[in-house]
Amino acid sequence: MTTPTIVLVHGAFADAASFAPVTRILLDQGFTVRVPAVPNRSLLGDSAYIRSYVEQLDGPVLLAGHSYGGAVITVAGAAENVVGLVYIAGYALDEGESLGQLQGGFPDSDLAANLVYTPFPIEGAEPGTDVSVKVASFPEVFAHGVDRADAEVLAAGQRPLAAVAFSEAAPVAAWKTKPGWGIVSSADHTINPDVERFGYQRAGLKSVIEIDAPHLVMRSHPAEVAKVIADAANELA
């Protein structure tokens, strides 16, 4: 097998720029890297979009998903050319399980009290609801440990997640047939770290490491995150 293309999948309240430091490291190491924009409109729609994106790439693909992006790669990872999954402070959903169901089994993180709900129009249907993080709370809740000036820029440009994504059940769990690796952010204020640990253990991931890091671990500890991804890609090659 050739070395897989690495596709980095961002999560809610973020965009491709959240992976910028890790992308730079992996590119410098000679990997082919892609960081598509996730629509953040629904788990099923987002997963279908990423799967379509992946299936149009030549050769094997390693998917790495952060946060909500972990749920997306759980479903999109069923694509035939996906050879592995890396969860970065992410949700490893089971088949038939939603984000709300997985989170509901654990105490709330600080995120729950710092969300903003905003209606948005849907043509020919009832308005939808966007979920975002309070801008003033974003640096501490989402990007604790990241340079404050950088965190404020990320807060201003955050991409909301449509509320429907929390209730949609994963139709498939790619970790049942694909090898996986995991990173737990042990100082996470956005996802209860026990949610990450539980999902990874249930999925039987090949390797799991814990980093004393905030939710946005790719920005606070890019070298460590890049190493996990690179090691997985090299092992698959």
C-alpha cells in the first residue's frame, strides 16, 4: 500500500484554519494533506459530503477528525478507500447513536452553559437553529491554552453547527472495520474527556494517548497531534 493521503476534518465552531499548524508540519514531512470545509449543517449531510470528497481522491486515505469531526469521520470513514481513522478530542459514535445520546451519559462540560442559539431561514421549511459559542467565553471554553490573541480571532470567525446535527444517529460506525487511533484532551472544557475515553475504548482503537491540553489541541500542541497522525499514516503504508 502507498502512503495514504491525510484528510483533516475540522469540527463545530471551527474551520480548516484550526488545523493550520498541524497541516504545515505534515506537509513539511512530505505527506499529501487535504483539509476540506465541513458544511456543519447536519451529521448525515456533512458525512455524505466528506465521503464524496474522499472518494474522489486517488489512493488510500487516512481520516483525522477533531471534535464533531470525529462523528463525521465515523460515518464518512465507511468509504472504501479510507484505511484508517484518527480521533482528536473527538466523538467516536456507535452505529445508531447520536451526539446527544453519547454526551448524555456523562456530566456536562463548560460548553453547555456557554452556547448561543440563533435561528436561520430554510427555504420552504421551518427555520433551523445554529449553535455557536459565546464569543466572550470562546477563549476559555474552546481554546483554553491557546494564545489569547489567536483565540479571539478564532472566536470571531467560528462556524456554527446546525442543532439538528446533535440528534441525528450515525447510520454506520467505520471503526468497526477500520483501524483507529485516538487523542484525549485531558484538560478539555468543551467535551468531557470521559466522553472521549469511553468512545475510544468502545471502539477498540489501536492506540490512545492523553495530552494535558484544551479542546483545540491541534493549536496548543500541534507537534504531538501531527506525530500521532504521521505515525498512523506510516504504519498504514
